[in-house]
Amino acid sequence: MAIKLKEKWEIEIMKQAGETVKKIFKEIVHLIKPGVTTLEIDEAIKNIIYSDGGKPTFLNYRGFPKHSCISLDHEVVHGIPSNDRKIENGSLLKIDVGVTYNGYIADAARTFKVGQISNEVCNKLVEVCSKALEIGIETARPFSKLGDIGTNIEKYVTNNKFSVVKQYVGHGVGKILHEDPQVPNFSLNPDSYYYNYQLKPGLCIAIEPMVNEGVSETYTLEDGWTVVTQDHKLSAHFEDTIAITEDGVINLTR
């Protein structure tokens, strides 16, 4: 495992990428309404990234065809924006965005409730997933153990009667979208290297709990990208890129 710690100047560049990510989530809110296609949102995201002097990290990454991942309802991650996919009232919309600025990346995801949602389980799912991310970030203190992040996330999620996706995890971030270390959202063997790895100053990671209403298992659709819950129940996703420093944690995308 080759973990690459970042210099302060590198983190400053990642902050700039994170500023564009923050702008995206702020400016696309007006588009998130029934009748809008996921492709329209993706085009808006593309325009913001390029106007800020950045590049869309996801475009052509391992062959991914669009500028962002947009997933609906029981889709967990990696949904492909399309002109055929219209947002409906009551939908859960998940937007995952990566921005590359001067060679460095910031990565984040948010779940949006579209219109009025009377389903209390749905509302609680979004609330629990958002809080799970906060718990993960609060756990990630300098020289704390990497494994404590997933342990605390999973404990909180399961105590609220939901499940954590285990096929997909958080990750290191820098010049490459998915760097070491992996950052699971679930408990690891306490004797494992990953669990006991200390979060050293200079480490930049994306923490991204994916929380399901039902079972944790998922599968991928025939398009080769879109991941859905095995039981087709709802899923939520929140993510931030953070930097560990000697003075604490900097959230680069919030």
C-alpha cells in the first residue's frame, strides 16, 4: 500500500478544487425539481467546472461517459446522466462530483430530496446518512486509527435500523481519484493493517457512507456502471474530501 501524504501547498490546490465542488452544489439546487433530466444537471455541472478553470475528474475515468454520477432512488452510485432520466416528485437524487484543478482532485457527493417527501423512512434515511458522514469526519482526527472511521459509521447506521454498503468504500484522494488507503464505512478486523493505520498529517481522504433502507447488498446494471440495491429499496450517499493536518481536519468540499 503506497499512501501518499500531501505537502501544504498540495492541499492548498485541492482546496481550490473543493471550492468548485462547493459552488456546484450551491448553484445546481435550482435545477433539482420534477421534470428536469439528469443530463441537464450534468451539463450545468460541466459548465461550472470549466468556467472555474477545472476539469471534470469523472469524464472518461475508466470509460465513464459523463461529467458527474447522478443516481436516483434505489440506485446507489455511478448512475449515468441521461436525457431519458427525468426527476420525479418524491425522488431521492444523488449527485457525485469530482473536480481536478491544476492536477489535484476534490471529490464529494450529496443526496437531495426532490419536492415533497412524506415517506418518513426516506426522510430518516437521508438524515442518518448525512449524520454518518459527520461521524466519520469527527472520528478522523490526527493520529487516530483509520478503522475507527468505519466502526463508528456502521455502529450509528445499524443502530438506526439501516445498512451500510460494503462493496464500495471511501478512498485516498490527490493526483489520482482513488489513492490508498481505502476508507471502509464498516468495521474491520482490529488486527488488520488498515484498521490500525494512523491518520498522519498530509493524508487526504474521501469519506463516503452509502446507506441503504434495506439490505446492504448491491449489483450493477447492464450499462456496466449503475449500482443498485439488491432489494430495490432506497439508498442515500454523502461524501466529503478532507485533509488531515497537524492542527486538525480541513473539510475541502464543505
